[in-house]
Amino acid sequence: MKRMLATAAALAALLAGAALAAGAKPDAHDRALARALDARVQTFRDIAAKRGGNDSLQHSLARCPLMKKDPSQAFAALFAVLPAVVTQLVNDYGPQLRELQQMLLGMNPHAGLFRRWTAAEAKSFGLLLRFDNHGKKIDLCDAATVMLDKKSTPADVQRVLGIDPSLIAVLFRSPAGAALAGLNPQMRAFFIAAGLLKADAKILTS
């Protein structure tokens, strides 16, 4: 009996997935919106690369006195400076982030999947834009030292980052981020079905 119930549940999930995929076919309107986003794929690529960190970030941290003193802190430092990376991202790409957010908010996709994705992506960009420190330069070594020091106060964090320290908790608990994590795989297939290159679809949903 249990095996029959499990089989029935698996079949129901399979049929639900098939129904979802069948209902997410892009029409002409949504294909046009997908092409409009594809025209901004380089900006999406630049933002994703900056937000995800890179070798230069690791190289910068490796030169910090704290890392030289205790190399085992390297991984923790990469995680700790994420708010600094996001803040610097806004410094470097603020106008592009605002433009993309407005573009997404102005879209009216027909497919429910596409509509949910644009809303979540716009909220994600909105969260990033809250990390605007009005151009204050950030010393990553200083930021890592403060963020890893258990004795650091909110005032210390604000001093090195130039943002409200309470935003950091919001960054790690963003509902929009969780929503995108669930929507991105489906949207990647949707964009490909809309005629976008696989590489571009991946960038738009990273």
C-alpha cells in the first residue's frame, strides 16, 4: 500500500511539473520582453560577476595583515565581506541597477512564471540598492577585520561600510533571493524557449 501511495505521489508530481512546463510557453509578447532583457545581458553579466566575487577579491584579502597572521580565516573573510562587495557593487553599478529595476517593474509578462520572476528580480535589485553608501570607498582589509572581530560594534561596521548595519541581516534573509533560487531554473528554460541563447539565459538567471 505504501509503495502504491509513493508511486501515485511521484506520478502526481510528474504530471504537475509537466502541466507547469506546458503552461509556461512564451507567447509573442513574452518573447519580445525576453529579447529586451537579452539586450542588457552584458550588464547582467557584469553585475553577477561583481556580486559573486572573483580572484581579485581573494587576492586583495590575501594581502591583509589579518590573513597573513591567520590564513585559516580566509574562507570566513570571503563570507564576511559580502556586504562590502554588495556595497561596492552599488557604487560601481548603481545607475545600471536602477535602470534594470525600473525596466523589470515596467514589464507586464503574460506568463505567470515570467511575472513572478520579474517581480522577484526587481525586489532583489531593490535590496541591493539599499546598500548605497553614497560613494564611500571601502577598504576590504579593514572591512574584513571589523566584520570578523566579535568585539566590533554596529558603529564600527557603519564606519567601514558606510551603511546601516541592520541591512546585513536583511541581505542574508532576503525572501526575494529565496524566490529567485526557486524560479531561476524554470526561467532559464523559459528564456531558451523564447529564443535566447543558453549562455544568455544562464546569465539572466544567475
